[in-house]
Amino acid sequence: MSEPSVLTEHSYYHPQPGTAWEAVGAAAELLGAQAPLVTLANWQEDPHHSWAFQHMRELMPSQVIEGTDEPRPLPEALGEVGGIRLETPWATTVDALIDATETDGFLVLHKGAIVDERYAGGMTRRRRHLIMSCTKSVVSAVAGSLTGAGLLDPDAPVETYVPELATSGYAGATVRTVLDMRSGVKFSEAYLDPDAEVRVMERSMGWAPRNHGDPLGMYPYILTMTRDRAHNGTFDYRSIETDVLGWIVERAAGRRMSELIGERIWRPMGAFHDAEITADPLGCAVHDGGMSATLRDLGRFGLMLLDHGRVGEREVLPAGWVTDAAYPPDDVRAAFAASVNEPYLPGGWYRSQFWFVPGDSGPILLCLGIHGQMIFVEFATGLVGVKLSSWPTPQNADKLVATINAFRAIGRSLAG
């Protein structure tokens, strides 16, 4: 969540000299395309990212997460939320906020019904959009489902499920440690620094062309991690923690992540459309941010969380999974308060791959992804909001806080 360092040249990937990627831009002339060529080397950069977020399967291998022929109904009770006043100086209404924050999709559900639904930037109701780190919360849901089934113990050492981790920096950590992102592993999430660990990991998992010496695949990269402090200290947001969690989950269940999401979350919660998740060169799902889904199905995921893991009479998640995250032990709050994230989300916390901030009458759950992806769940008002975006830069604290406050204002208004 911390604001990234700004480079003189805004580029995530610098192709190495002497490789085919160095001159990939010249290949566009051979294609006769009207639009700029979007490739692994530039898809996360403005303006290419706006198109790429809605066409991920055209850029890299992706696995299907199948939906259901019996989706959860979403009745419509359309209302007027665009004119709701906000306290944001540069966006004084919900309409203005949507216009000012590169919105691709916007959905408001209140008490299970659609109140507002909008698409822009080429987005449509049937189109899947990359949700970046909102994927982490879906992986958490899979972990919760396995925990309820007795297949996963959050208090067990990570080596219990992945013995290979005993020789890495994750040795001695527990599943709970990575669920709450409190390991002592050395890892930088500075998105705009091409040399940061997060970018080396992306090259290893196929989100960018590999450099000489980069590991082939996400799991081999995880095994290179070292530790620079004790486990279970201050919260430090690092995507690799979710990839370790995903590895553990796959080993615990004996199934790959795309199948687990479909079987344990996506179809049980009533998703209508197939979702997708990108895969690394070894065929492993990118657990930390590779999922793409439709706006309405993300709303269905939010409704399931709103009801603490239930969809009607069906228990998708054990009841305690969401409740424990929403009302965590004191050390979880203290770990967040000591982190660099506290100034942006004061009073907040991070538990089981979910963000939380205090609301007017209880906690607000957030699933967050860079470039402006958000699922907002306010238990007290029965509000679920989804926003899919194409912010030019990965992080923007002003837009993040303004979007949270807009959904809070909508919740207050609809709750009367």
C-alpha cells in the first residue's frame, strides 16, 4: 500500500540488450494493426494496460475457472447514487469520482439487489477484467474452505505441506504467518522499480520477459527467498506471501488452484461466467494477482463474504473464517499500526488476505488490487461495491481513499 518510488523513466521492464524483446516494438509494422502493439514487455504500462486488463488470455497462458448453469440471481432495484455528495475536493459526487478514476466497471449491490451498474473503457457485462490482488482474497476463501473440511491447519508450519520450504527463508513460518503477511522474508513490493523482488518474481512467473538468471517459474523463485528478520512481526504487504499460500493450498488438497477455486468457491457461490487465472511457464496459477472475472460475479463473491461465507442455505466458507478476519486478535491490529500502511488506512488491519478499515458501525472488508481494483463489503449497511479500473500508476492513495469513502457514502444513503 505504500507509495512506490518514482523512476525517471516509467517502465516496469527494460528488455536486455541482444534479446528479441529489445526491438519488439518494430514488429508492430509487420502486423498492420491500427492500435499499438501490446506485449509482455509493456502490458502493465499506460496506455496499454487499459486494453490488457480485459484481454489477459491473449497475452499469456490462462486456466479456466468454470462457472455454473444455476447462478445466484441478482435482482435489480436500480436507484440514483451518482448524485450522492462526497467530501473529496476533486470529486464532489459519486458520478465525478467514477469519471475521475479511470473506471472500467462499477457495481453497487444493496441487500442482494443491484442498485447501480456501469461499464466504460470497452468493458461489457460479459467481459472478464483482471482483478490483480483481489485474487488474494479468492485464494483465502479456498484456504478457508479447506480449513473447514479439515484439510488445512492454519497453525501448522509451512513445511508440513511443502517440505521444500524448509530450506528457504520461509522455514519456521506457519500457514497463519503467510495468511496475514507477517513473515520475515526479504521482499520489496516497489512496483515501479524494475529491480524490485516483485518484478523479478513477475518475470519468473511469465508476466514479463525473463532476464538471464531469472528462475523459471514461481515456485522455483520462492525457494530463493531469504529472511532478514523474525517471523510474525510487523505486517508487510508482499505478494509472494500469497504465492506461498497457494502452493500450500494446492499441496493440501492435491489439486491445482484453478480447479479448487471453481469447485470450492466459484460454482458454490453461484458465479455465472467462467473466470480465468494466468499460469506461469510451469503451469502454476499466479495466486497473488492473476485472476480475471466479470463485474457481476465479483459482486456475487462480495455478497458471499457479506453473509459470512453463506449463500442461502449453503455454507461456502466456515462461518468463523470471515468473522475471525473481521474481529482479529489484538496483535493483528498492532502489526498493522506499526506498518507503513497505517497512514493511508488509519485504524485498519490485514487478516487472512483481506484488508479492513473501521466503519460507522463495525468493520468494512476490502479486497484490493493495484491500478484500482476493489471489492467493498460493509456488513452494517448490507452494501457490496465493486470497482474495476485502469489507473495509470499501480498505486494512488488519493484515489484509493476517495473510492472507499464514496462506497461508504453510498452505504449511508441507502441505509437511510
